[in-house]
Amino acid sequence: MHVLVLGAGQLARMMSLAGAPLNIEISAYDVGSENIVHPLTQHVVGHGLSNAIERADVITAEFEHIPQDILTLCEQSGKFYPSAEAIKTGGDRRIEKALLDKAGVRNANYHVIESREDFDRAIEKVGIPMVLKSALGGYDGKGQWRLKDAAQADCIWQEMAQCIQASETQAIVAEEFVPFGREVSLVGARGKDGSVAVYPLAENVHTQGVLSLSTAISDPELQDQAQAMFSAVAESLDYVGVLALEFFDVDGTLLVNEIAPRVHNSGHWTQQGAETCQFENHLRAVCGLPLGSTKLVRETAMINILGEDTLPQALLAIEGCHIHWYGKEKRAGRKMGHINVCGDYSGELQRKLCELATLLDSDAFPAVHEFAQNFES
Ligand code: ATP
Ligand code: MG
């Protein structure tokens, strides 16, 4: 089986690693250069989308900001999963919000802004404080503004107007500020036969808008809520593949923040902590194979390696600690890899995170240090 992934980053790389034992071969299409590359070595193995489509048995995507003409060609081939609609929904906050409403899934109050009048209306309807997000192209907290005081409105409007004018299809989605206690996410898979398998929820810590620490948690009540919303979204998209939902937890009630129609950073812990990892389950789903068990096999946390290309070797001496590098060139803040760390008995994972804090630089891994400080005090 040959699967083509749109996008040639770390997610395609990890799909390739997970697919090999099942004889699923991955090639990656770099949307920018139009090259077909090997997802591990990045060696160019071909060129052009039609060539790539022709060679593939199945086509999927590792990101949602994909030009419409590419999605259309892939969809026309009849090989594309989840679907052009699902990818567009994840890539455009207007469509995403409309879908959540249609599926009856709780989400933050919002208003779409295309003009200054719309902005004034949003301030009335959504209220202050407010979070403003570009409808297209945002990721890792980029393309966002916070309006905390009406006096900032003119200044923020100037920046937003520039963003809107930069593209004909751009707009801003204004959202009420949600006073959440924590953020959690649910990653799960839906098969071609409609079967659904979700992983345990992960609790997520962000540092400067970027995911830094993600820990699988057990909370049956929240899990039920999340699972119901997952099914509602997946069914309304007739989704096939791995899908992620990000939530705000407000005193035990979940609101969906956003969805990602793909394998997700907050699901990387499944490589060590679940019976079947998210990458394998995504491939199983899009290839029409039975889904694998999503059972937690041991408590696991994932730490993102941001902007660093070396780590102390002593990390590998910690039992249950695994490093996953993405083979990328170092850039400030860039996702370079992740660490998965596991514990076998109650309290062991927490103790290992504290041990990691003694080895990891506090500027590069503030979330781990903060965890250790809170745990030890
Ligand atoms: P990513 O790609 O990392 O998921 P993103 O750029 O798509 O991020 P969001 O997930 O929408 O953006 O927002 C980034 C972070 O900003 C959230 O994880 C949350 O911490 C905060 N945030 C977003 N929306 C709100 C809101 N309405 N109220 C309060 N905080 C918010
Ligand atoms: Mg997000």
C-alpha cells in the first residue's frame, strides 16, 4: 500500500515510521516546491502533483493550509481521506465555527469581522476581553490579537485591517475570552466503516502560544463529554482518519476551541503510551483497515523540543524516556522534536518529569521546570 501525504514535515515522517511494519509506504508531497520527497530523508523522488496522485493508492494530509486547487485534484482522484471539506474546515476558522454550531458542539461565542463596522459589532456582541484570530493561515498562536480594553481597539484594528487586506479571502474571527482552568484535547480515529476509537484525553500546557507539555489524563466525566463532541464533529464531516479536538475546560465543562483534521502534536504521547499510536491508526483508517486499540498502556507525557537541536545524553539513561528528533535545521522556536516519558506506577511519571527538569535547560523547557516546581512545593 502506498500512501501520499500532502506536506513533508514531521507528521509525514512519523506516519512513515509507523506505517513500515504494516508494509505501508509513505511518500510526501511538498506543497511549496511541488517535489515528491521521501518523508525520512527528504530526498526528492519525483515531481508534480499529478505524478504523485497517480502513484498513490491513498492520499492524506498532514496540515490544513492547503490550496484549494490541490485539494480539488486530490478529491477528484477518489483516493483522498479525510476529505477536502474536512481539511478546509480545519483551515478556515469561519467554516470551523459554523460546523461546530451545526453539529451542536459547545464553543466560544464569536463574530466574523471583515470591516471596522463588523469589529464594532463584535465588541458589542462578544464583549471585552476578546481574542481575535485570522480566519486563514493561523497556527501556533500566530495571527492572533487580544483586546483587553476598548482603548486598544484603534491600534489593533490597524493591524487586523492589514491582515484582512493582504488576501481577498481573509477575515478575522472575534471570540469571547474563555476563562478556562486548563486546556485538554481529544485525539481519535474514525474508520471507513464509521467505527470510532478515541485515546484518553491529554492535558496541554502552552508556552507563548505553542504546545510545550502534553500529558495523558484519566477523567471519565470529561472523557465522556469530549467523546460525544468528537463523534458529533466526526459524523457531521463523515470523517475518515485521525481527528483532534482542542478544548477549554471551564470548571468541568468542555468547550471546543478548535479542530485539527489530522494527527496532532498533543497525540504524540501515543507512540509510547498507547497500544496503537495515532500515526498507525491514521494510516489504518485511511487505508480501510480495522482501527487499533487506543488503550493507555502506561502513563505518558510529551515534551516539545522547541528551537534546540541537542539534548543531554543522560536523558536516554532515564528508564521510559524516549527522544524523537524530526531531522530539521535549528531555528528559534521551531518544533525540532519531542520527548516522551512514561511511568509504570502511580507517581512515577511525575517523579521522572522532575528528574528531566534537572537535565533540561529552564529557558528552553519552562513548562517542565514549572511542573517540577509545583510538584515539589
Ligand atoms: P495551535 O496551532 O497551537 O493549536 P492556533 O494558532 O491554532 O494554535 P488556538 O489554538 O486557537 O490557535 O489558540 C492558541 C492558544 O490561545 C490556545 O491554546 C489558548 O491557550 C489561547 N486561546 C485561544 N482562544 C482563546 C479564547 N477564546 N479564550 C482564551 N484563550 C484562548
Ligand atoms: Mg490550538
